[in-house]
Amino acid sequence: MIYLICTPIGNLNDISLRSIEILNSSDLIYAEDTRKAQRIFDKYKIDKKSFSFNDHNERSKTKNIIQEAKAGKTISLISDAGAPLVSDPGYILVNECIRENVQYSVIPGPSSVINSLLLSGFAINKFMFLGFLPRKDSERKKVFENNLENDATLVFFESPKRLVKTLSVMEKIYPSTRRIVICREMTKKHEEVIRGSISEILEQIVSRDIKGEVCLLIEGHEKLKESSINLNNEVKDLLLKKMSPSEASKLLSFITKQNRRDLYKWLTKKS
């Protein structure tokens, strides 16, 4: 049996009793970072040793793990923090388990994705996790452009060292009113949640030395509610006969309380 165990994302007290029980009863434990695993073992008196299992050796280690599981051993896999597979190793192992008909289960626990969503204040009935943002500005730009009108709350992992550059790219693509949230050092002593528009937050952090694990969330795009004023092509044509798209967008924004920039895009979009 193989167990995928979710570990604390910061505060070690967040580990579950079941996780401790499974770790104590495991014959073998594989960890993304053996040093961090040892901190958990020391705190909860788990008299075990962990073996390295990371992005560099996952493929080679998977074969051995499958063989040990088939031999009847209980094996646990823990990531650096949070859930295995979520921007962490384990995907190859899980797929091999399915192919080889090896039983595995998940021991639920902390998740920085869910934690940040709950802290954000954004709608979470629909959200999308897109992992770590690309390192190159051009590739980050593509990600943002492809999701410009996505109505789901978007969640990213980002390095604190690249955060200012990332927000600078976002500022050129998203409307100035689009809200974002930065969650850092969640569950730790210096947990911080920064809320505001892209430009507001960029101004706040540009001179700061941001440290720690960072989740970046973008509020979902609010689509035009046509039913509120029946915004159809007939209305568009009538408005544009009398005024410019800029003037029309101002008027509609005042009446509907909808984003002026979004209305301008709708007015200038070819039917």
C-alpha cells in the first residue's frame, strides 16, 4: 500500500493525527526534502528515516517503490510542504501505480491553494490553479493574456524574487481595476495577506524585500450582464450613432455600474 500524505505548509502543528499514525506504521518513507521530513519526525517522535524522492530521481525511484509495494510493504510519500503532486513530485509514481494495479490512497491535509483561496475573499465557487508561473516575461504574458477573460479565480505559485516583475507584466495586460491578492508565509508567525489592485500592490511591494512562500491570486473576470440592460448589437449601434465608444462606455458604466474598460472593449469589438 502506498500513501500520499499531505504535510504542513508552515506550522508543524497542522499535521493530522492520521498522518502521524500512517508515518509511524510505514515500512518506507520517501520525501521530497529529507531534512524537512526529519523536522516532522523529531517533533512527533516518529522513529523513521526518509529517502529522497524528488523531480530529479522520481523516475528511477518509482520502479523500486512499486516493487516494494507489491512485496507487501507500507510506503508513504510526503512532499516538501502541502500535497504531493501539486507542483511537487508524485505524478509518475501515481500513474505507474494505476498501470501496475498497485493500491494507493491519499491522507488529506494542508493545502496552500485552498488556504490562499479562503484568505483571498474572492469567489471560490469556481477557481483554477495554474501552478508556478513561467520564468520568462514573454511566457508569463501569454499565460495572462490567455486567461484575461477567465471568470474563475486564478491561483498561482510565484517566487518572491520574481514577484515585482510578474506584477509589472500583469499591469500591462489586465484592467487597472482588476483585483489581486498575495498570500505569503501562510500558517506561520509572519503570515501576510496583501489585497488591492495590481498597481496598488505593485506600489506597496516594489521597495520591499518579500520573502517566503507566495500564492498570487487574480480575481475572475466579471462578464457583462446583458440581462441588466439588454446589451445587444442593436443597443451598441444606436449608441455609436450618437457618440464615440469612449463616451458610450462612460455612460453605460454609470448606468450599469460595470467596468468601463470592459464596456469599451465590447463597444469596439467587431460583431
